[in-house]
Amino acid sequence: MKSRRSRHGIELKGGEIEAVTTSAGRIKTGAVINCAGAWSPEVAAMVGLELPVTAYRRELAITEPLGREFDDLPEEFPMTIDYSTSLYWHREGKGILMGFSDSSNPPGFELKRDPRFAEKLGALAEKRAPRLLDLGIQSGWSGLYEVTPDHNAILGEYKSVSRFFYATGFSGHGFLQGPAIGEILRDLYLEKEPFIDITALSAERFSRPDSLRPELNIV
């Protein structure tokens, strides 16, 4: 394979990585770990790998501090999810963080917040957690989920380019899986056998649709 040079890219020679070029200059390296989330397909394309990762906007809200009428709530309780609507909530500082997966959001990198988000959130809370309606919204933000067709992560090493690793497409589960993913990437980089078989998470599974096993509880 011919070497590839650009302002931002990965230099290859004979199927091996030689360097990466960045806004900070050229960095010589023999390995790349692609953990770029919603932007991971762009990085993968630099070495000819197609990663089916799609970006979707997700939004959440944090309520004002809880008043005395909520003294019966414990200071700590587990994150609660209503899988029928994807509404979730948990304690966040002196308030409560809540959100849901809005399926009406189109794919893309648009982060402009939905002016009807609070209204949609309230409609779900009215059915599943009506006490949340008594709380005003103090703050919130929107961000990007990187989602795969089967809502499972893509994890492994690209066979066509030596030492190109990828860990992406976590579909909302990256924070939970992060510690284990870190250990697996360490072992892959050190050419050691990971503590768990990750074959089923390889990007190659998408070329074999019959091998896909969708993640059932999608948030």
C-alpha cells in the first residue's frame, strides 16, 4: 500500500503505520488506537476501514435543588430507567439529572438544543415519575451518541493495516464499559490475549449480517 500523507491523516507504507499527521505536526508511530466516538468513521477511513457508526444528538436536563418535600428521597439511589420510553433519572448534586432517547432526532452532528425537550420530558415523566414534574429545570446540555446498527460496541484490530486498533460505537454504554475496554486495548497493544474473547465485537461482523445480535435494552 502506498504511503499516505495529508495535513490530518495516517501515513501508511506496506500495510503498516508509520506516522500520524495532526495540526500539531507529524508524530512518528507504529500504532493508532481509534477511540474518536462519533468521529471514529473519519479516522478509520484514513486506513481504508469502514466503521458503521452514526452520530445522534441526545439531550438531558438537571433540575433545581430538591426542596424539603423531597426529604424522603435517599441522597443516593441507582440510575433508574423506564425501558418502555427510555426515560431515565438519577441524583446529580443537589438535584436530579434526567433525560431520554428522542427517536425523532435525525442522525448528524447538530447539537442545537430542542426547544420542546422539556415538554417531551414532562410528558414521559407524567406517566412514569410524576414527582419530577414538581421540579424546575436549572441546567442541561446536549451531546452525541455514537450508535452502531446492532447497538453494540465495535472493538478490535484491523487486519488489513498492522497495529490499527478501534473501540467505538458504544451506543450509550461506553462509560460503563470503559474500565474493561481500557484493559482490553492495553492487552491488544501489548500483543497479549485479552481476558475475554472480543471476536463478536469485531468490525468484520457487519459483513456477516447473520452474526449480528442486537442489544435488546437500548437507551
